[in-house]
Amino acid sequence: MTTPTSLLLVDDDEVLRDRLARAFRDRGFDVRTAGNVDAALEAAHAESPELAVVDLKMPGRSGLELVRALHEVDPSTRVVVLTGYGSIATALEAMALGATWYLPKPADADEILEALARPDRAAGAPRLTTQEPNAPSLARAEWEHIQRVLQDCDGNISAAARRLGIHRRSLQRKLLKHPPRQ
């Protein structure tokens, strides 16, 4: 019997963190969770994870600091950075710090596994799947994120706009557009 692959899931959004943790446990992973950088480092020092999923923007220290610290604890840890605030600069910085990949939120467990399986600089890094991810366009990712947030808010546009950090009327205009192609 083989030992399940250990995965550290770090996100300050408790609902997302719990949903992803459940999805990874259902796939046979040994999952530990943390809501901030300090709790994540404590968990990593207790037992270094083989895989880590790290939110970029959290209260206090950022996910980029955590990527660096996780690689100081164990350079073989494969890290995927998730963010709702994507930019090319932060993606490049995350990769330079040792992240395996960088994904826009929301991302599901299958998308994260595909990203963790991507070949990177580490020679002989294990492949978790054989399928390469098809990255959606930024417009499509934004549209899907808006739809998920709106669904989480039970269709309440004002609540969704507050959660997304945009004006309600801007959100209404975005919702009137057709979904971008994948």
C-alpha cells in the first residue's frame, strides 16, 4: 500500500479552501490546510508537503513569500499559485521563486492537478496526470470567475459586485455580454 501524496492548501477564503480540500481528499491526497502564511509554514516545518497550492493575496504576508519559504524548507515541493488578481509580473515572480505554475481563480481540483503535473525545471519531477492543461483566455477566466461568485451570492448582483470589488453597474454590464470563447 502506498502512502498518499501530501498536499498543503493555503487560502484565506475558508469556503474555497474547504471545497478544494474535500476535492483533493476525494482524489486520495493527504491534505493539510492553512488560512495564512504563518500557519502554512508551521505545517510545512512539521511535515514538508510534496505539493502545495498557495493563494497569492492573503492578509499579512503574501503567497509569494510563502512560495520562497516553502522552497527553503524543501526545494522539491511543487507549488501552484492561485490568484484572483492575476498579472504577468506576479506570474513571472511566482515562477522565478520556484512555483510550478500560476492559475487564475477560480480553479478546480482537476485544473490544479494538471498545473502541478506540468514539466518544470526540476529534472525527473513526477507527473500526476498525462493531460496538459488548456488555459482559458483571460476574458474567459474572468467571465467564469464572475459566474461562480454570482452563484455563490445566490444571484445577488450587489453582493457579488462587493465581493468582486467592482461597481454594481459595471458588473451588470459585464453580465450582459456573451461568454468569451475558450
